[in-house]
Amino acid sequence: MLYQTQPTSQAPPTKVTFFHIYQEETKKDVAWIERSQFLPSPGMDYRIYGVHNLLFLALFILLTAIASALPGSLPAKTSAVSNSAAQINSNSVLVALLDSRYTELSELVEKAMLLQTLEEAVSKHNITIFAPRNEALERDLDPDFKRFLLEPGNLKSLQNLILFHMIPSRVESRHWPGESKNPAVHTSLCRDAGDEKIQLIEKNGTKLVSITKVIKGDDIIRPDGIIHGIEKLLIPKSVQQDYNNRRSLRETSAVLPEGAPEVDPRTNRLKKPAPPVPLGEPPVLPISDALAPGPSLAPAPAPGPGGPHHHFDGESQVKDFIQTLLHYGGYNEMADILVNLTSLASEMGRLVSEGYVLTVLAPNDEAMAKLTTDQLSEPGAPEQIMYYHMIPEYQTEESMYNAVRRFGKIKYDTLRLPLKVPAEEADGSVKFGLGEGSAYLFDPDIYTDGRISVQGIDGVLFPSEETKDVPRVGSVAKVVSTPRRGKLMEIACTMLGAFGRESHLSSCQ
């Protein structure tokens, strides 16, 4: 047959792919070309198979050529970017810095947003980093200067500070100039440093970077850079100048407020601050100058964190002794007056914090119950009563008993100036006061801590109304001296007196 008719039906292939269709159609075209010839009769009805297959093959070859040509047509800029990114790998000196022991410096690098700048520098050349130790940035650095660097408005100063620790070349320990050679001068990555350079010198066998010592040379070595550990921070002059300008501006724009001078209500004079005393030494001023004004002048000060010298925690000590009174039993009224009725507990805490010592003569509840309303109704009466029971000395039962045994009657100063409380030995104990208003040492050493001593007594003490005997100044009697009579005249007067005749002589009258 000179031609072949197309079959009306054909079973579809089980697995249709681009390669299978191309292979089957190509086989048919080759078989038909071998059997067929061109027909001389143009009017005969015929079909030529394989033409569309040739077009399909040409299209496939064209698409393959275009696909293979695409990678070569990328811009040169894209290739350069990929090559630059490939250089910043896990073995880079920047990655080593972020993962190193120099955590303070790595945090500053991130806060200064310098990662991209350093990546570009590493892609062009090796860098040498002088990394300060963490203590230099954490503890040794001035807090005001560190606060200045971390302020958002001073980002440029922070960047200059960090870049001043890096130079665009590789300098190892073996490249350090010897002691006999001139210092090696390098330019840092800080563009605002101007003519300020980094000098590498060696003195007495110690490698120096400008003025700071190298404590860990060649600490981290990487193909694109090296890190040396240094002792202190390198501060460029430009950053120091920015800090000085900002600090002087802040000082001139604000004035430190100072309190008005205090006036002593007792003397109406200005209070002068006491000179500082060594730790543990007694205060310079007497306790009378440290007392708060009385209730008639001003209320007692509120409890504070402690005295100006902060040598002792008086507030805690006063709380302890009041708790001891409550747990001891029988002294609840005394504790109530100190804490609730008055502010004496706060004032005692302040005095002890400033270094003073106190001995409290604490009346028991039975003695406090004998107080009348008239004795407590006057303004400031509770305070005055308690002041008379506080001795500005540290005394124990043993010390007071030994004193009265040795010296007899003694008098202790009190906080109720200028009154004193008398004490003497009685019945093997210590008796305070005089007459019916006396009280005995009943519960010795209820609380003793070296600063506060509490001694329990069985009565409330009141100052005795002592009147001193003052010699009366009267008229001086005029004494008229009589003339002395002789011995014979006395005998004559005696004889005349026997006869009743002594009136005759004026000398015998």
C-alpha cells in the first residue's frame, strides 16, 4: 500500500508520559518513511503522518536550550552577593566573638547594630579585635558613662567606641614590635577618630595596646580575623568629648536642691552637723542634743531607716526589747505607752541608731495601774514620766548594785533634763527615788543587748520636790560691847548685891 489510513480506534497507553509519547510516535514515523513513497496522483486522498511529531520534537529541543541558558544569564551583581554571603560562615571571627567569653562586648555590638557593618569589613579584609574583659565593662566602667553610652540618642558614640577596638588588618602576637623598636601605629575602623591611632608597643615584656595591657594574646584565631583580650576599655577622644559636653550641659541645666538650715528649738540657734566618728565609737554630741523636741514644741520624728551614720539598727533593737517585755509578762502597760500612747519607741530607735545607749527602768503593770487621771491628763505627761525612767547609760543589775554598794547614794542622769533619779542600796537590792515615791529593782536584766538595757521596777518614779536650804539674809544685829569690869569692882558689886545695894553703883547694873 502506498498510503496508510488512520485507525478509527486505539487503546490508550497504560502510562502516558512525555518521553513515551515522543518514543512511540517516532517509531511510527520511521516505519512509515521506510514503507511509503510520494504518490504521483495529486488527486488521491491521502494523509502524511509524522509532520506534527517533527514540530513537537523541534519545540522540545527549543525549550531544553532555553532552560540550559537561564543560569548563565543571571546578573553579575547577584553572583557577587552570593559570594559575599558565602564568606560569612560559622568559622568567621564575628561568630566567634558572639559566642566567646567576651559577653559584654558582644552585647554592645548587638545594641550598637554593627553586625552588618562588621560583615562588610570582614568580607573585604581580615580584622583584629581588641576585646576588653567583662569586668572592665561591667564593674570598672563609670556608671554615668555606661548610662550615657546606652541612651538611644548616643548610638553614634557607642558605635565609635566599639569600632575603635578594631583595626582592618591581621595582627598576631608575633607581629608585635619589640621593646627596642618603635611602636606600631594602626588606624581603627572608627571613622570619627580622626588622627587618633592605636599604638602597639611592648614594655618590660608586656604587650600594650595604647595604654592598656594585653591579658590574653591570640585568644581567638579564625581565618578572617583574630581576637586579643585586653585589660581595660579604649575610649577615643571623640567619645570622651561627647560625654563631657553632655555632662556639663546636664550640670548647668539643673541645680542640686539643698534643704534650709535647721534651727534648734531649745537654743534658737542653727544646728551644726556633728563631725563623723569611727565605727562603734560613741557620738560626739550629748544625748540631750539628739533628743527630739518636746510635745509642746513639735511632734517627735517619724521612724526612719536609721541614723545618719547607719552604725546600728536601732529600730530592730527597740522592737526586740518591746517583744521581750510582752513575752516576759507583767509589762504590757509600759509597752503600750511606748508604742501607742507616745512615739517614744521611734525616738529610742533613732537614738540607738545614732550610737547612743539607754537603760530603761520599766514599771510593772501593778505600778502603772496606780497612776491617776490627773497625772496623765496634762499635755506631754506620759512622755515626761517615761523620760524620767530612761538613763542615757548602759547599766545592768550587777553594775548598779556594785555602784550603790561602793558609793552609797548616787544619782543617774535621765532624759528628762536636768532631773536625776537617785539610787541607793536597800535590803540587798537597788532602790530608786526617795521616800514614799521610791521603787525597788524587781525584775533585773529583762533585756540586755549591749545597747539597750531594761530593768523592771515595782513603782512609778516621780522627781521629788527637793528644796534646798538657803540661808536667810536678815538685818545684822548691832552688838554693843560693854566695858570690862576689873576684879575689885566685881567683888564690890557682889558684896553690895548681898545687902541689896548694887543699884547704887551704875557700874554694877
